[in-house]
Amino acid sequence: MNRTSGDTASTTTSAGTTLHGAALTKTSVGVLLGVTSSVSFGASGPFAKALIDAGFSPLQAVWLRTVGAVLVLVACGVVVRRRGLIGMLRRNRGLVTVYGLVAVASCQALYFVAASRLPVGVAILLEFTGPVLVVGWVRLVRRHPVARVSLAGVAVAMAGLACVVQIWSGVHLDAVGIAAGLGAGTGNAAFFLLIDRLTGGVDPLALNIGGMLVAAIALLPLAAPWSAPWGVLTREVPLGHGSAAPGWLLATSLILVSTVIAYLAGTAAVQRLSAPVAAGLAYVEPTCAAVIAWVALGERLSPVQIAGGVVVLFGAYLAQRGIAAGRGSDRATTVQAPDEEVAATGFEPALTPP
């Protein structure tokens, strides 16, 4: 009897250890994917701005990016022969359509408009009001409690944003660019929240094939690609500091690195970490974008704008820290006592996304 009890306790302990190890592995992979996505996204502004300065309109650059991504992603789907892709998209067609229109088409288009009228570093900092909006959505719409540190973070981020746009100088920066950057922030928030909502229903490949296709179709009449200066892709495109790069190389990098890799890795990260936690990791992106723009395009920010950017990121970090801590507590409570089925199978029960 004692031996049986001991064996049962040992099995339960082993199962708990397995669950804990699996959770750590899942989190580590999610963090790696999130950082990869942020670095890849961070390069999109400099790549796109070089093409825009060479003659493409912001919307044409977005359309080129999305259509190229659709072709690559469909080819990936054919190669891996993933079953059920069409079924996943059909069952979730409403949310996938919203994802394509808001998180892909609108977010990219507005960001590129902002990047074409503002320094890339400023444009991406405006886009990163998105993580702050995630906090607001979690508190006001989902009705989840938000820690005081998160509310303080929102206030700090808004103060930093005022420094970035230099509001005391009568909005010295381009007003249309600022409005577009803030609109991109809304799309940025939608990216994390929609993926979180679709977790378990659509895998990253299916979601991004559907989302990119919707975005490409929606942008077609606005981008008017038939009038785009396609000859730019066949010649050298000027960059900063008197350097240049082939147009086709910039376009390929924009499609493969800053779209396909960025979106697939970002989607997978959110599905492993939740929207608030993944949004926190995305803070790597503004830093990468600003550094790449500084090196590649020669764009410099004023000391006040740099300080404001640091404040924005710190405020957003505080805001997300409170949400992530609450999420972690909820998860710990949920898996605190695994049932017999979990102990026998070694699989953690599925957690319903908030």
C-alpha cells in the first residue's frame, strides 16, 4: 500500500516536472520567436523608405510587400502540404478578414505613410503606442484587472510620446505623418489581440496566407500597381551616406525578412506567450528600426526625441509588465493541480485565451 502510494506520488511529481519543463521550453521558444519577429519587422521601415524615395508610393510598397509574401507563403504551404489550411480559414473567415484588413493592410500602409513623411525612428515609436492600447483593451473591454504599474506605464509612455512629436513646438513634425503613425499603432494592437483570439483555431501559416491575401486584394485599387515604377527594381537605389543597393535586393529583403519571417515568427510567438507578453518583446523593434535607419539612411534623432523614445519604451514596458504578471499568476493557478489524465499523458490542459 505504501509502495503504491509512493509510486503514485512519484508519478505525479514526474508529471508535474514534465509539465513545468514543457512550459519553460514553450516560453523560451516563444521569446526567441518574438525577438526574431521584432528584429525582422524593424528592418521594414528602412527597406521600404529607400524604395519610396526611389519612386514607389507608400501604398505601392505595401502592395509589393504583401503580394510577394502571399506568393512565398502559398509556396510554403504547397511544400509542407499542411492539411486543413483551407478548413481553418473557412471556419475563421470573419476574424481572418479583419486581421488582413486591420493588422496587415491598414497597419502596414499607415506605417509606410508615416515613415515616408517622418524619420523612421519617430514613425515606429508612434506605431508602438499599440502595446499601450493592448493594456487599455484588456482593462476596458475584456474587463480584466490591470495593475497600477500598468496604468502608470501608460501615463509615462504618453509623456514620452509628447517629447517624440515635440508637441510644445506646435507639432513641428508632419501632422499627416503623426496621424498615420498613431493609426498604425491601432493596427499594431490589433495584430496582437487578433492572433491571441485565434490561437488554437488557425496556425501561423494559414492565418498569414489568408491575411496577406485579403490585404493584397484590399490594397489593389488604392496602390494602383500598374502605374508603379517597376524599373526601380532593376537599378541601384540610393541609401544614406552616399551608398546604394540593388532595388530587387531591397524588395526581396522587405518581402522575405520583414514580412514572411516577421509575421510567421510574430504569430507563433503570440500563440505561445499571449498578446500582452508578446507585445512586450516587440519593444526590440523600435530600437532596431532606429539603429538601422541611422546606419543605412543616415537619419538622426534629436537628443530630446531620443530621450522621449526611451521614455515611451520604458512606459510601455511598465504597462505590459503588469499585464504579463497577472497572466502568469492565472496560468500558475490553472496548472497548479494537474488531474490524472494530465499525469498519465504528460500534456497540459488547453488554456482558453482571454
